[in-house]
Amino acid sequence: MDYEEDQLIEQTRLCQLDELASDRWLSHHQAVVQLSLKAVSQTAQLKEETVYSKLMVAEKVSLLVYDAILIEIWREEILPHLLKTETSLSPLMIYTVLYHEGAVISLLELLLYHSAACEALGDSIVDLIDYCHRTLLRSAATAAPRNPSLADSPLLKHLDVSHLEANIAIRCIAILRFLAGHADNLSEIVTSRMLTTTDVPLLAVQLMDQQPWIRQEKRRRMGSDDSGSRDDDERAEIYDNGQWRPCTDDEASGSNVGQLHPVAAHLWLLLLSLLMSPVAPRKYELNDFRCQQLLKLRSSLNNYVIDQIPPLADFEQWLVQLSVVGAHQVWRHSGPTQKPFILELVAEMRQLLLKQLAVKWTAILDGQRQFLSDESPETVQRLAAIYDPENLETTFNHCTAKATVPTTSSATEINRRTCTTATSTCTLCNKQAQHRCSRCRCQHYCSKECQVADWPTHKSDCKPALKGLTRREGNHLLLLQQ
């Protein structure tokens, strides 16, 4: 179903803040959600990642970064104001916008596994680093007591917003880990941004101590007395493959004896990639406070962790040297420590969106009031077409079968008719084409005979397309499968 992916990528477009309350953004939202599900399906089944290849060819990886920052500004600047002043807002419409951010970050996590996707970000990689840093700082702050989050709003108390926020934060950890792992193919400005401007190593130490992959979830249970009163019961849950499940006693205690949690592995690999890089002595100043925080890692870095990530043995030795000889001597033999003169990129996306918000504040608020209060049958039916269970199941299984799905809703029937009319035709005989050239992926054919007959003509124009990578091509497949 390659034609479906082509059609969805064409529907993704650049939307402004005042367009969040429009049909254009809903079409864009539907395309992003479907592409994210298709990318997850291809990764889970170890199939050819055609979504990654086509997004790279369309040069729309940076558009996803812009999308994430757009929803971040909406969540921080517009939504709190509306929650305080409006009483007729629809929780369904609010959650739709919040869910869009989660879908974008999920898609970015899958794309940035590949080094080519990191290079395709260009200057927007600085905006992405700053976004992940802000998200993780907010997650660390809301984990502390007396720091309210968006999930505490009375209007959103019935929605699992905290689950969505935690998922986004955990995926941001993986994104930073991938960017740091591909630093050799990126500009030194990226490494400098992560080491000096945002100080990602200290943030990773704080997250390692807080363990964001474990949370205390409050449950309501009936009281044992005759009055039937309800008591709050807290239960520890652990993040497991995109879901939260009740954790065992060993997992809740944070024992380091068993299998290392994938999020913890991402944090260890992030620290290893940043602090053990050749450019770290020139860019990361080890003052007394940073040394004190980094030395906290020694209590968590035991033989069980090193057995699962062997390169951490060098990092453990580096921490021992740091504790013995101090910050001024640990990098003495690492070459010149003089800081180079580097021009720093400015994260422009957020600043431009904030300026747009200041200029169009009244118009944007008026549009958002109408959009977030809309519960008309047409809007609900359109959202049902996006989140239709049959639609989602078909999307998830699109790599393995072409089976006809029985339709029970008008939304599904509309989608079937749309996909049928979008089918390509054979280059040679103009019949309905179910195949395409596996080398250039541009010419469509109805059968192998037509492709062979057209090869003398097509041979001169056939050029290899971008290679579709799979998760088998990498040295950390085991961590991703966990």
C-alpha cells in the first residue's frame, strides 16, 4: 500500500498557530497519526521502513520538529489561559491536539534511529535539542511534589494526560541518545549545544536518579467500612514497550541486579556518547558541582550494568579517575583543552512562533475557543475516522496482508473508496498496478511481464532510490526490541 503513504505524506503541511482551529490542520493531524502508526508497524515487524525513506525523499523531517514546537507553545501559552476563562471546552478536542504531539515525537524517535535522518534535520536539530531539553526539565519538575502539571486540571482529570506526558518525555530521552550517538556525522555545534548550552549530562544524572520509567499511579478503591467511602491507593507502574503495567517488587525497588531497563540503557549510552567523545575535554568544563553530580553514578554502575553495556567499563574507569585525581587532571592526556571559537546556532522556530502569537493573540484565542468547543456530529465523525479501531488495525497490519476489511462505519467506507481511486496504473498497459520497480520505486506495473517488456525503455531512467533500512541493520537492536 505504498500509494497510501505517498498520499499521507502529501497531506502533511506547515500549519501556523491560527490554523490549529481549521480543517486543514485536522487533515494534517490525520496524516501524521497514520504515518506514525505505519512506521511503528514496519519497525515492530522488521519490515522495510518505507515511511522513513519517503519522508527523507520528501524532506519533511524538519516539519515534524516544527510540529512538536507548535503544539508545545499551544500547550504552554494558549491552553492554560483557555482552561481558566472558558467552561465549555471539549476534553475530546483538547486531547486531540495533545495526542498530536505524542504522535509527532513517536515518529521522530523512529526516524532518528538512522544517521541520515539526523543529518536531514539541518539547522532544526538545534530546535529539537532545545525542545527535548525543555520537555525533560518539565518532566523532572512535575515529578517533584508541589509542582502541578496539566493533568491536574479538573477538565482533563478523566483523561490520562499524565500518561501522554510521560511517554513524550521518555521518547525525548531516546531522541537525545540517537543524536548523541550520531554526533560523529553531525556538526560540532550539535555536541556543543548538548554539552554546554543545555548541559544534557547533568540532566541525564538527574533522570537516572528519578527513574522516569517508574511512576506511582493513584487508584480509587472502595473502603472496607459500611459507609462505602473511597480511599486513594497508590500502585507502582513501569514503562514497558510504550505501555504502563504494574511492576514487581524488584522493579519497584529499583534493583540493579536484573535486566537493565531500556530507558536506563538510553541514559547510560547518552552519557557515554557525550562524555567519552573526543571533543568533550574542549567543550565540557568539569567544575566542582558537575563532578559532584557525575560521581553519583558510581553507585548505579555495577557489574550487572556493565555486562549488558560493555563500553561502560571505560566510563567507570573515567569516573574512578575523576574521584581520585580531580577535574583538572582527568582530561589532562586528552589533547588540548583550549576551547575553540564556534559560532552557535540560534533556535529560531520557537521565537518565530512566539512572535506570531503575540501579534495574533486575540484572533488565535477566538479561533481556539470555537475549535475546542466544537462537538458537532460532523467533527466527531471526522475524529472517529482518524481513531476508528478497524482503521487502526488495518494500518498496523498493512505490511503483511491485502485482506479486505469488513466495513461497519461510514468513515471506513470513505477511506476504502479513497484508497481505491488513488491506485496507480501500469506504465505499459494502463491497467490497475499492484507493483512497482523495486530499484527506483517510481514506475508502476500490473505484472512481471509488463515490467520485463518495459525494461529496455525504463533502464536509462532507473536510478536507485534511498535504501529502506530495517532494524536488523544496527548494533543496538536488542535495546530497541526490549
